Amino acid sequence: MADKIVYRVEDGMNRKELKATTYQMRNFYHQFRDGFFTILDVMNYIQHYSIVMMMKPEWEVLDMCCGRSLLLPMIRYYAKDINSYTGIDIDSSNMVGDKINICNGKPINPQEHYPFKVKMVSGDVAKMPFQDNSFHFIVYTSSIEHMQKVDGEKSIHEAYRVLKPGGIMVLSCPNTPEDQNGYNTQYRAHIYEWKISELETEFKRAHFKVLNRIGLVSRKRDVDTLLDKSPFAQPFQTIKSFIPGIFYIPVLSAPFYQIAKEVLYVVKK
């Protein structure tokens, strides 16, 4: 049984023998502050902001594989009326959002800093220490690829279990080609990258209903080719003449989840 947890997959390691990696996505708040950012930072900012805008007053929110909790600064401003935020992560050292302001690194008192309850839980998302029907909303972004597929499967069923009836989960991950081995990953931090067909099969097995599929980021040439041939080719040329691809690609990838390098699902219990 794979039980070894590492920061990322180094040369000589066998992905099939690892339980999880704890590498986190870059802190996009820091990247924008420092003036150096990539298309992934833009994509992740948009993704997190859009997810926060889905949150409703009095909701109990669960952040699976929360890490440093990049959602918290945005929730504080744009969804401050939620009842509670609970983060769970297999590496307790990653969880700092209840101790520091992750935008500037300064210490905080979470009871004073956040207008909603904040709780951090050290645990495995494949077997979560929560009661059935506990949360209205689950955020599960850029994480399922950091664990074995069997644990990812269990985590989806666990998410269904702890969601309240009618609850919503948003899950994002790489979009792996159907003919590619999931262990042949894009990044060292990943253990197994799911195919869309695998993900949708597991949603169905867990009894989730898929509400939406959204492309998060794509290859520039793929988006350009699609839109250059579309009825919107002329306004698209105006966009390209002024807006850098680093900004328009994450936005214009949204309708084209099939060709996106990363995809976000919105599913309902």
C-alpha cells in the first residue's frame, strides 16, 4: 500500500509507491505584488475569485486539500457572510491561513481578522473526520492529482457524504488526454492526472449531478485557432491587439473545456 508522503516526485521515485505530494500552487497574491506572474497565476486568481462569488450567506464551506488557504482573503471581502470556513489538509505545516495574512505574511488573530468562523483540520480527504451532511459548499481545487487514483476516488465519495442534500462542490484538475497514462504527469508535483472520462464516471458512481464544465486555461494556439474561425473573429482581433494572452486565454478558455489543459467541474449532491 502506498503510504509515503513527499513534497514532490523526485528522480528515482515511483509514483505508484507514493500516497501524496504536498507541493502547493504558487501564492498568486505574492506574484502579483512582486510584479512577476504567469498565466497560471492569472488563471488561479480568476478561479478562486469565481468560486468565492458562488458562496452564499450562512453557508458552511469546506476547503479540501486547503494548503495555505488561498481562498480566505477573498472570502473575507466578497463572501464575508458565510457561517464558517473549514480547511483540511494532509500536511498540517501547510495550513497557515489561521495564523498569518497570506497576502502579506503578517501574523493575525483569526477571530478578529475574519468575520466568519475559521477551523483548520489535519486529515486525509480520502477519509474525512466530519459528520454526514455537514457542509453546503466544497472547494476541491488543483489537488486530486496529488494523490493515488484510488484515494482520489474515495475523496469524491467522501465529499458527497459530507455535503448537505443539494450542496455544491467545485473541483478542478488537469485535463489529461484520453490515450495518456495518468501516471505520465505534466508536473513533478502530481502523482496521477485524471482523464475527463474517469472523473465523470466517478461523479456518476458517487451520485453527483454535473451542473457545469469550465475550461480554465488552454494553449494559446488552440484558443486563437478556434476564435479566428468563429463569427467573433473581428472583435477577437481587437482583443488580441491590446490584451496580452496571459489575460485573455484564461477567460476565453471557459467555453472550451474539451481542449483546456485544466478543467473545473461544478457538481451537485
